[in-house]
Amino acid sequence: MSDIPADLRFAESHEWARLETDGTVTVGISDHAQEALGDVVFVELTEIWKSFRCRRSIRCR
């Protein structure tokens, strides 16, 4: 099993988020999701400065 950094918050759908020191949030996907998906050929980005609401699958501050 890999070492999971304590500052990552995981969703059941294998995405993770990390709050950075400058207030931004870095998001990614788990190793399992990377292996299952193969090559990522498309990423849909949201508009800059868009706000998001917290949901129960991720711990929010």
C-alpha cells in the first residue's frame, strides 16, 4: 500500500483535493483511477474564480 499524505482529502470517486498555503486547492485522481482510466485525453476546466459548495464526500473547512 502506498503512503497517503495526511493533507489530501479523498472522495469515494477517487478524486483528491489539497488546500495549498496560498488558499488555492490542487485536485487530482488516485493511483487506482489513473490505472483504470489509462491516458487522460480530455479535461474540462471551470471558469476562473468560480465558487464551489462543499459536499459530504469531501471534508470541507
